[in-house]
Amino acid sequence: MVAALLGLVWKANPSLTRDEVINCVLTTATPLNWTGSGTGRIDAFEAINCAINTSTSSNNLPNHLEEIQIYPNPSSDVISIKGVSDINITEIIIHDISGRLVYIHKDLNKSWIDISNLSQVCSI
């Protein structure tokens, strides 16, 4: 249930960071006064509202970073990259939704990345 809610929260505001998504779920949960695992009862409606109303630091990116496009997302074979030729980027790092490093791309002379060897549940 929690993993599904994390996905819904992220879908409501894809610009949120991993920590911001988790924070929306944790801060909107109803605390339960008992010992055991978990923080409380999750509140999907409030968590999604939190995501929609959260402004992220990515909204204040320098103009040249706003021009970068990575598509399609999701993808299972190749993703295209546009807008990095004029920027001094040395590598592109891909993490899964849990924050785990899944790929490092260093050949920035190509305008695409082959991700066919990544897990099918990975979104960029």
C-alpha cells in the first residue's frame, strides 16, 4: 500500500524529490498510539494534496537546465536526450524511485542512452 501511495504522490507532482515524496506521506499519516512497525495510518488524499501543493527547488532551475529533455518516460529500451550539447555535463546518473543508483552514462557525444538492460519498473 505504501509503495503504491508513493507512486501516486510522485505522479501528482513528478518534480518532487524522493525525500519530498516520502515527507508528504509521513507528514499526512494519522499517528497510531501503539507500539509496532509503521508511523500511522496513511492518508492518500492528504498525501496527494501535499504533493500538488509542494513547490520544489527544481522550479527555480537555471534557464539552461530547463531546456534539457529526456524522453520517452517510461521507456524500456532507448531514451533520447536533448539540450545538453551546450552545457558542461560530464555524466548522467539514473536512480530508481527508491533512490538506488541504477546507471551512469558518460558518453555524452550520443543523444540517446540504451537502458534495455535496466529493470522494467524503472522510470527516469
